[in-house]
Amino acid sequence: MKRMKYVLLLLMLAKMAFTNVQAQVDTVFWYAAPWVTPDHDNNVQMAFRISTLGAPATVRIQMPTATYDTTFTIPASSLVSVDLNHLVNDLESAPADAILTSGFKITSDEFITVVYDFISDLVTITPGTPNNPETYSLKGQNGMGTEFVTPFQTIWNNRDLNNDRNGDGTVTDPRQFFSVVATEDNTTIWITPKCDVVGHPANVTYSVTLPLAGNVYTCENVVMTTSNPGSSLSGSIVVSDKPVSVTINDDSVNPSGGGGCFDLMGDQIVPTDVIGTDYIVNIGFLNPGSNESIFIIPAENFTNITIDDGGVTTTLANQGETVQYSITNPLTYVSADKPVYLVHMSGYGCELGMAILPPLNCAGSDEVSFSRNNNQQFLLNLLCEAGDETAFTLTGPGTGTINPASFSPVPGTGGAWVGAQIDFNTTEIPSGTQNTISNSAGFFSMGVINGGPTTGCLYHYMSSFQRKVITRAGNDTTLCSAENQVQLNGSVTGGTTTGIWTVLDGTGTLNTPTNLVTTYDPSPGDYTQGFVTFVLTSTGNCEPAADTMQVTYVQSPDADAGPDDSYCKNNVGAIPINATVQFASGGSWSGGSGGAFGNSGSLSTTYTPSPTDLAADSVELYFTSAGSLFACPDYEDTMVIYFTNPPSVTAGADLVLCSSETEINLNGSVTGATTTGTWTTTGLGAFSPSAADPITDYLISAGDVAAGNIWLTLTSTNNGNCLAEQDSIQVNFIDEPTVTITSNDSVCSNLNLMDLNGTISSGFSPNWTTTGFGSIVNPNAINTQYNIATIDTVLGYVDIFLSSVPGICPAVTDSIRVFFIDPPQALAGPDQEFCSNEVVTLNGAVNGVINTGTWSSSGTGTFSPSPNFVITNYIPSAGDIGNGSVTLTLTAASALGCPADVDAVVVTFKEIPTANFTVTEECEGNNTTFTDLSTTNVGSINSWSWDFGSGGVSSVQNPIHTYSGSGTYNATLIAGADNNCYDTITIPVTVNPVPVANFSPTVACENLPITFSDLSFISSGSVDSWYYDFGPDFSTDQNPTYTFNAPGLQQVTLTVTSDLGCVDDTTMQLTVNPAPNADFNFAPNPALVLENVDFLDLSTGLGINQWFWDYGDGEADNIQNPTHAYDEGGDYTIYLIVTDQNGCVDTTSKDITVALPPVVPSGFTPNGDNENDVFLIRGGPFKDVDFRVYNHWGELIFQSFDAAVGWDGTFNNEPAPLGVYTWTFTVTMTNNAIIKQSGDVTLIR
């Protein structure tokens, strides 16, 4: 490379939170330093650049398999350079294909960043002319892994040196190589080189065992023409059984078209689990002849890669293949569906620089500290999510800022990402100063491109690789089931520090799942299950990493002292207590205040309480398990025995009562252990409202009185565990006096003195009283007289009372009202006339001393209900009616010396008419005619009252009535004559049912048969004829089918007749819908197997809303414009059936031809057994074929333009060697589609 007079730019990360360890920030680094040809510009100077963050660090650098070992302290936020020139012969990883002792291990007690600088004759170390520089960024633990794919440029060669510049007598040509350092003892690595390397052929995997941590193995290209196919190490695979770190190197790379520069390019790479799928590239300043490029190397087979720089390029690549793409636009977006490496070859003019780029997701920094150490052009490449460009801050002694306007959207990201390349002069970022870029909104990527077209290029990305996430859920553990909480102590480090806990098989409560240190409350089901599995999964923008921890439960002792109990103090003795214990060998009882256990070491025993226990009203007893079966803590359970006072009962005082008393008011009380009680008695009475209430009434029975005395007892109830308490009342009865007046209650109104007679129980004194105006001769004699006053007779009565004199029993009184009566009077009523069919109504009356009488007749009729009622009915006999009249007599009997009285009434009988009529039999809804046939012998018929039995009435002689329903109705006629006599007749009327005409058509579409379904109904009988009128045609079928040949409105009439001749009809205006027209198109035709064929519905009609596609291969669909892929080739007929909004349908069909796409096997065995002997393209038919096979040198060994002709495994008529070959084909299908594919095939014999 061109000579340059500047100091290497030093980059470092700073001020990053220790809990968020990122790719270049770490405490452990392993590194294999490159060897560099001394004949370019010597192979020194070199140094480690170590930066601290916010804390001072003690750093140790050692070569574990050599003698170099040094320890030193670096202040916080400082940079230290460690000169390594004196170790050049020990640290260079050469020779190749040997186990070396050149590996470095760097450790620190705080987070640091480490960069390895190589600039020959570096000015800051020793004076001279620098040349061929490169900087290697150490990736820490994120650079350690077990699987790598090496990325290299593939378009330029290593420069062929022609002079011995270091004067050692040998021209040492530069080489392309990679070096692997072991981080643990006895590490085995497997290498599959993509080209021939020192000691091993291309594409053949070999293994090397590195016995000690720090051993290094170098895999070196044997040629310098790395641009030739099959001559580059790019895509070589490194796999190990323990973590290793890998350094790639490409010495003196010469862009032959760019102007003569040749430069060292290299970096420490990351394993495949740290690379990503999405990258953004900022273009540099290489001239067109140097062909600025990116190189994409997949880590997995069949990786789809998309490159978007305003135009879109897609390609398919396998593991280890190198995809080169020339960069011509400011920003380029690269995305893949599987992880890939991406290295960017950039620079100034022809001066080359190279950087391995960090991916977008799970990468980047929120703060980067860097220094500028020369006055050359200095640019920062910045990438961030859209919107974050306004949140940058540049801190340093200069005037530089990060202008959001400098950012542009990245093509292909939909505006989600923006990028900028910002040039800073020495005023904005002075040379020799420390600066910091931070972003308050999110993470960003930062690269530096520094130099010039005549001085060289230093190109690096120093923002963090942040992809490896380490999740630790903690160790599995065993807990006793009595523990009610699980302590979770997880950690998430690396690319993220956040995570979330989940439970795989538990049903408890996870407290704050997003806290790494949290708790879990188990459920009863967790204990029953015996285990719970916890999963800690990282969160953030990195690929989630998960770890599990399982808690296994063993049973704690389970002791149960039994339920609490209660005893009454009047009912307590030795109390039984019963404990149970599980998962322990036994247990013991304790507690109480001086009471006695039967056997404290027995699960089932007794406890006798002490007076102190009883006085305290309760005692606590404890049962403690002993001898846990699983070494868990003993368990204690408590039971409480409560002691309650017995109830107190008061019934009340004894009583003496009169036998006339009917109830006793009881006011008992129950206090203490219960407030309820129940009354009982020795008597026969009842308690009201209830015997179960201490305050109630007792209803005295006759038996109680007869017995003379009873006991009433109140007994406490609901005593719980107490014995019942009771109290009693004695009740004694004395008889109530009997008082009776025996005098008559009526006397003649002309008497002056009447007798008073009565009786009274022995031992009681009588007392007569009155409300009359007369006087009692002797009120205290049981037999006496009353002097009647004139006013008494005027009033018509007098009240007399006989009472006992009150004492224990209250006064008992009997009374009588004595009436002064008048003589009786009979009233039969006036003479009357009645029709001969009427009942004679008699409304007689009897006044005076009595109000009853008896009827008698001069005829032979009968009285109803009786002749002994003064108001009654007389039913004349035929003889009475024949005589024309009858005399009825009412007699009032004598009473209290008064004579009887008689009165009579004469009843005359009138002749009645004869009612009669006829009626017609009709259908319901038709008029029914009624004809009067009534007659009379006297006078004439002058009124008719019709009741048709259906709610209708009429008063005309010969009415017409319409019945609204069928059936039998009772029609009644009352015919009246001009003498006001009437006759009634009832005749049944039959009304026949009328059918209800109705029908229903199927969907009416033109030119399609329509079925008419008869829905006619008749309530009884049957419909026996149908007549459909379709306009030009008719049908007498019950359910005919008819086709209308044109759309539009059509009238259809149905007439039906019943078996009794009743008729009904109905007319329908039927809309005949036009039929749809089914049609469709599809593409492509012909199609490929598994290729999507798009079907386009072209059908016309009114509101087509159903489509049924039959693809002819057993598959179908029901959407309007479907897409279908055929699994097998052949010719198929496709049917489309469409249905419009009216249900009208139409069908059409078309044919399609399906071809098979080209495929090739992954291997073949040309051994002459006629099975898989030829490697050829299958599928078709094809129009054109170009089929080629290459060996691993890229040499064409087979080509065919006929799909039927394949490779038989020979080259130049000789069997080709076993191995992997590359194939390509370009096939033109019958539909002119062109398919290009490439891949590998394994030849096996």
C-alpha cells in the first residue's frame, strides 16, 4: 500500500452499563495474531490497544502455552498501548498446518475493549515509513464459539512479491489464511477448506487436536490467485468440540485494475450463532477499477439473499458459497432468510480496507467513545432506526455535530432504517482528541473510514456485536411441600439483560414474571404433582434464549390435631382427642393448664380439663409431628376446646284460675348457653303461637278444667353440649257458675205481669236486672216476676238479665228479650194471567206474630220448592190449564192464642204459539237461509228472536246468515204471539269447510323447470281437484312442473275443490329470473407442477354470489378468483358452476396442461447396476435445456442440451473421482418460463 505519515486511528467503546455486556466489551479475550510477509514492508510494528470504561481495570495479558505473561492496571476511561514488537517471532501464527504456541489470552477484572494494530514501522512506536496496515477488533466471548464459516474477498489476488525487502535472502510471498486458537485444553477442530491448503486437499474435512488452551492452528492457502474459482478460503468451515476464536487474514491484496495498491486485510470473526440476517452497507471511495464490493457467505444451505440498493437482486446460495456484489450506491440493504456473514471491501482509490459488519438486530451501541489521531479525511458511517437520527449527541473538544438531515432512508427497509456518512474536518473533530457519540433513543452502528487515495485506508466497525445471549434459570432444587414459596434467581447476560419467567407444568401464581429475581406461590396441584418446571426466556430484540429449572417437592410432615371442640360445664369429663399425621413416624400432645392427658404420645387419647381450664372458658392443645420421613421440619397443629356455662330457666309463679279462663299468659325466660326453650304440660291444652317460645300463651282445654289442676314446664333447648335445664308452674282451676233463664220470650201485649224463672250453680248468688221501664219484684230471688209498663208494650219488647255475683270467677250473665206480639195477617196478592207454558210466581206475605204460612190449590198442580214458603212457584197441571184457571189460597196459622188468617188469588191461563223453522246446508262463507214455520191458534205471530249458535242474532222472520267457520251450530228460534206468549225451538245447522288454496314454486329461472308444490289446506274432508292456470297452458296435477322460456313477471293461478264441492283459488305474480352465463380464464397454461395457477371468473349475471371450481385433480374451491397448484403433471378439465343471487346456475369447463419443473438428485452412483447410474434433469416437458457440471476447480466436465441426456460420471472417458461437483442448468419450459438453478451433487460409487 502507499506510504503514509499518520497515526493509526484508535477506537474504543466506553461508558456502557456493566449489566449489558456487548460484543467488543468483555472481561475475557482470546486471539491468534496473523503472520505478515516481511518483504512487503517488514512484519513489525504491532500492539494491543486496551480501553477501560467507567472503572479502572487490572488487566492480564498472557500466552498460556508460551512464556509471555504481564499484569498491569489501567485508569478509568483511559487508553493503553502494549508494544508487542519484541514478541514478533513468538506471536505470529506460522507456520501453517502445525500446532503453535502463539495464542493470547487477555483477562480483566472490569469491562474493557481490545484492538490489535499492525502497521509496519508505525511512527508512534519507532520512526520509519509505515505501510501495509490493518486493525483487528477483538470480539471477546462473542468471538468464541464452536462453528465458523470463514468470509474472504474473492475478486483479487495476493500480490506476487519480487524482491527481498527485509534482506534475509528469501522472498516471502503473502498468503490468505485463517488461524484458530483453543480456549480450553484438549480441543478438537474439524476444518473443511474450500481450496487446497498446506497439507490438505480442498473440500475434504480433516481434524486437528490442540492439547492446550492457547495452542493455535493456521490453515493457509497454497496459491495467491485467490480470484480463480475454487482458489479462495472463503466459505471454509471450522467446527470444534470446545469454544475457539478465529482470525482471518488476506495479505497484500492487489486490486489489479485499481492502480497498483496491495494491502493487508483481516479481522477476528464471530461464530455462526452471532451473525445475523440483515445488514446495511455505506459505500466508500474505491475507484471503479478496485471494484468496491461486499462478500456474503451463508452459514446454512439454501439461503435466499436479497440485495436492495434501489434495485433488487436476489440469489440462492449454500453454506460456504461466496456471493460478491459490487457497491455503487450510498446505502445498500442486504437481507437473508438464514444467517450470513458480510464483509465489506472499501477504501480510497485503490487503497483497500475491510470490515466484518455487525447485523442490524441485536447489535449496536447506545454510546461509543473514539479518538482521531491524524489529519487525513475522517468520516463516520452511522446507521439507526428511523426517528432515532434526531437523538444523536457528539461530545468532544471540537465543534462537530450529528445533523439529522444527513441521514437518508435505506432502500428495501420500508423507511424503518436510515443511514449517513458524515465527513468531519479537524475543527469539528480535532486530531489527537477523545470523542463520544451517544444516542438517547436507541442503539446504532458506527464505522470509521479514515485515510486517502495516496496514503491508505483504515476501515472498521466498532459498534457492538450484541447477539449472544446467555440465560441462566438456576440449578434444579428440592423443596419440602410445606414451603409456600419458590425463590427464583435467574440471570440474562450478553445481548440483553431482560427476560420473562413462565411455568411449564404448574398452576400456582408467578409473581412479577418479568423480574429475573422473583417468587412463585405453588398451588395444591403443584404439591400433588410433585414437581414444577420453570423456564426463563430472554426478551429484547435478540433471538430468545431459554433455560429451565425444576423444583421437586418432597412431602413435609402433615399433622392434624383435629377440629376445635366445645363442652358445657355441666357436661364435661375426659374429652377424647384424635390427631392424624402423615409423612412422619409419630407425634405428641402438649398444652393445657393443669389438665391431664391419657397418653400424650398417642395420636388418639383423652384430656381431662382442670378447674383452671374450666374457669378460663377454653384450653389450647398442641399436636407436634415427630420423625419426618423426608428430613423436613416438624409440623405443629392446634386445637381449642371451649367451655360454656349451662342455661338458666325461669317459668314463673303458680296460679289459681277460674274454669272460665281460656288462656294463660306465660312469660318464661332462658339465659346462658341458650336463649331458647320449649313448654310442656300435664294438661290437654295447647301453646300459642308456639311451645318453642318462652314467652307464649297456654290455651286452656276443658280437660284441664275437668282435671282441676295442671303443671306447665319450661325446658331449655338447643343446649349444644350442655344438659337441659327446666322450671315448672302449677295451675289450679275452680268451676265457673252456670246461669240460665227459663222464662218464655214472648207474651201477649195485653198482660200486666209476667213470670221470671231461672237456674244458677250452687254457691253463687243470683241478680236480676232489666233495661225495660217496669220493675222486678225481687232481683235476688232465682224465681220472681216483672211488672210490665205501658211503654214496654208500645216498644214491643223488654230485655231481662240474670247474672252471678263476681268473685274468683267473673260474673256470668244470661239474657232474654221478651216480645209483645200482635195477631197474624195473610196476604196472597192480586189475581193474575199467565201463558200456559209459564210457571206461576207467588209473592205472598204473613204479618204479625208469625211470618210463615201454607199455600193450597183448587187444582192439581204442584208448588215449588214447597207450599210452606209464602214466596214460591206454582206449576199448573194439564187439568188446571184445561180448566182455564185455578184458585191458590195462603193460610197463616194461629200463635200465642191469636186466630189463623186466610187470603186467595185466582190465576187465568193464556194459549201459546208453536215455534218451527227450516235451514239450508252451505259452505263456510256462503249465505245460510232460515225459513220460519211457526203457528198460533189465537191471534198472530208478531216477533222472532234468532240465535244462530255462532254469536250472531236476528229479529227478522226469515233471516240469512253467513257462518265464518265450518262445523255444526245449534240455531234457536223464539217465536212470540200478539198475546205476549212465546215458544222456543233449537235445530242443528251444518256448515261445510272451504279449502284454502296455496302453493309454492322452486327458484324461477328461465329455461329451467319450476316445480309447483301444492300447499292447499282443508280443516276436514279432502281436496280432490286442482287446476293450475299458467297463462298459455294449464295443469290438473297436484304438484306440476312447468318451464318459462323467457324472464319476467308471470301470473300463475291455482283453483282447488273439496269433496263437498267447496272451492277456493289463489293467484301468484311469479318473477322468472334470467339465468347467469358461466365463463372464466386462467394463467399460465400450460403450468408447472406446484406452480400457482390464477383463475379469473368472467361470468355474467345478476349478483353472482357462489362459485364452485372442480380442478379435475380431486380438489375444489368456492371462492370467486382462486389460485391452485397441481401436485402432478398431466391434462385436466376444469369445471366452473356459478350461482346468482336468485339461485340460478350455469356451468362451463376448460382444459389445462400441467408440466413438472426441473429437479436433480443430490447424489448418484454410476456403478453400472442400472440404478441411479446417470445424473440428469427430471421433470418437463422442456423446450430448451442447458445442463452443466463442474469439478471443484471450476472446470466444465459435462454439458448437455437434451433433457434425456445426463452425466454418466465420466470425464474425458475416464471415471471421475468421488466427491462433490457443482451443477447448473437453464431450462425453458413449454410456457417460455426460464428456470435457472445451481447446486452440488455427490458422486458415490
